[in-house]
Amino acid sequence: MFYFSKLNKKRGVCFLKKQIPLILFASHLYAQSAPLPPHWSYPTLEAPKKTNSKVKLSAYPQAKTLGHQKPLSFPIYSHGIAFELGQIFLIGELKKKYQDNLGGQLHYHYQVSDLFGFQMSLGYSAHPANLNTSHEKFSNTSLLTGMRLNLSWYDKINPHILGGLGFYRPCKSNPSINHSAYVFGLHLGPGIDLALSKYLFFGAALNFNFMFGKQKNEVHLGGSYANFFLRLGATL
């Protein structure tokens, strides 16, 4: 009797050992199919998302470029119109015969980039003769075109250089006769602008003009002069 009870116990242990893997597998299937409580969830692995390697600096305000900010009155692709008024200084032969006088011009510029800009101006000045008894007069109309080279941006101050080509109409006249001609020339000079607000600016410029001479009825039309202008303008 004791022998048979011992034999049945060994057989029961062997049977349980064989059934353990099946029991574990069945419990696993049941756990997968059974609904989970709302606050439970299986951990999942997601593939890493592809991101753009280029980082936009606008998303990081602290990653701004160091240095001075460009004034608000001179944004790229903007149009500027200014009225200029100042002194005209005649040079050479013109200085010997005629007096310096005030002149004015209308100035336009287009900002192409932070460094370069296009500029154009239309001006006029009239100069009486040095001798009070003479009624002769010299006048000049100019149409200047060229490039503006910005040297730097310091706070709201912008020093620059203006230079390019010009078309001139010098005229020498007296009560009896009038001599005028259209001539070609060059102009070059420094300038500086100050941004007063988002749309207004104030500046000054010194410009040297060299007119290529032309003879007309034995009268020489041409010469050189310099102008120093103050300007007040607006950006559109």
C-alpha cells in the first residue's frame, strides 16, 4: 500500500512538470485577450521620427545675430524720397567768373540690400557773375544716377558713399544771348543718414561733380563743382 501511494505521488509530480508550460502559455493567451482597466496600457516602441536638420532661428529668440540692428528707416526693397537743400561751391574756371549760391534737388533711392542701393537725383542751381556790373549768369540742371554703398550700420546712423554717372545742362546767359548744352559727367561723395523714426530720416551729403566740357559758339560749357546738402526724407 505504501508502495502504491509513493508511486502515484511520483507520477503526479511528473504530470505537473509536463503541464506547467501549457498552463503558462494558456494564461498568457488569456491575459492578451482580456480587456485592460482604463489606467493600464501595454508599453509600445515607436520608430524615431525624422526631423529636419535645419533649425529655424526664429524659434529661438536667444539665437539672434550679434551686432547692431539695422535702422527701421532703411529696410531692404524700400523706396526713399528726400528733398535736399544746401550750398553749391564752384571750382576752377567757374569759380573765377561766378559766385557760389544755394541750390536744391529731389533725391530718390531704392535699397537693394544691406550693402548696396540705387539712387537718383534731380537738381538745379543759378549763379550770378562775380562783377556786380555784369548781367551774365550761370545755371545748371543735373540728373544724377548711381549706386549707394553703405559703409556700416551704427545704431540708427548710416554712413555711406554715393557715386555714379550724371547728365548736366550747363547754361551761360546774358540779356542778349543764351548758350547751353547737354553734357555727360561723373559724381562721387560721402554722406550720412540718421533714422528719426520708422518712416522719417535726416541726413547730409557732400558730392563732387565733374562735367565733361563742350565748346559751343566759342563758349566753354562744363566745369566742376561741389555741393553740400542737408536732406529730410521719408521711406515708403
